[in-house]
Amino acid sequence: MYFSDSDLEEEADRYLAFEPVGRQGRIFHPRQFDEDIPNYVFRERYHVPQSVLDQLDTLMRNQLDPATKRNCSINARKKIKIFLHFLGTNGFYHVMRDCHGVDTHTVFRDVHQVAEALFGYREQFFGWPTDRAMELAQKFFDVAPFPSVCGLIDGTHVNILAQSSDEESYVNRHHDHSINAVIVCGPYLEILYVNANSPGRRSDPWRFSLSVQKLANTTLYRRCCGLEATLQYRPQTNSIKS
């Protein structure tokens, strides 16, 4: 095959004019984190008052703030906003992406980072007041004249994505995948106990009976038994049938 000089010159010109395509630059969309919004709008969007955001920001700022300001990094306050908005609306990652102008992967990382940081403070916010059994009973009596109450317990189904293993255990009576979370609160709605280890297939009576069995070995149970003569009440481990 014969190539003329003009063909070789054209090939050389095309080669010299070629510009390699480099790495595409990142596209940063405008971030949408409204700071100056009315309290009722903030509560509607995040399902908590602004004072809760301020408290969490002060508590976890050192853990959540980025080490550098590269790539338009998000500070701790904005990460907590994404976390609260995600939980408060039961939304999806792509919905949070469109609401706040961040990438879907950023939403995923921020939600998990804030959740892990907040989990480290669980003992600071949740715990049985084992040394105040008599005080709790009196506070409940002041709210509603019913004696010998140290907590209000209830269970709720929290919907989750279908599990890859043992899927049938998470199907509740509504045919949804969920976990059965148990929460106990005090007389002023403060949370005293949280347990989310049960799959949705388990009913409330079964879950409560298991909790009572575990409660029998705690200091709170023994203190309630010590108050039997005063309060005329003693928790029974076999009082609930599944």
C-alpha cells in the first residue's frame, strides 16, 4: 500500500491537533440550607425545634466538621440538618439530594456519620433512673392519679427495606418489612429506654414479655419490689402471655 506525502502530512496534522480529554471537573450545585426560616416551618421540615439542632451542633461539632474546606465540604450543622430531614420525613436519599443540592452519596455518608456519632451519646440521653423509682411514681401520680407507675411503654413498627437473609421474620401483620421498636418514656415525655432489636414479625405482647424477663434482673426491678409495701405493686415476670 502506497501513501503519498500529502497523506502523511494530513495524518501528522490530525495527530498534532488531537487534544486528550482530561478528567471532568466536579459539578457543585447550589447548596440549599435555609437558616432564616420561621420556627413552625423548621419544625414542619425537620420535626424538631431549632433548639435541638443547636444542641446537637454544639455536642458533635468536633466529630462532624470536616478537616479541610476542599471540594465545598459540608460543616457539622448542615450534616445534622440532612440527618434530621431524612429521619423526620422518612424520605429517600435522592429526595434529600434534590432538597439540599448535594450528591446522593454525600447524603448517604452524612446520615450514617451523624447516626454513628449520635449513637456514641446514647447513655447520656437514654437511661433508667434507677435511683428515682419513688420520685417517678409520684410524678406520674401528679399527672394522672394512677399509682405505682414508673414508665409508659409502647411499641411501633418502623418500616425498613427487605432484608436479604431471614426476610420472612421482618414481615409484619400489614405485610410490610419492619422492625418492632420498643420505647419507654417518663412523666414528661423524656425517653428512658429504647430497644429496636426485634423483627416486625414479633408482636407487642411477645416483645413486652421479653422485656419484662430482662427487667427482672435489673436494679430498677429490685427497687420496685422494695417499694411493694408502700406502692402495693410488684412487676410480675409471667403476667404477659404471647
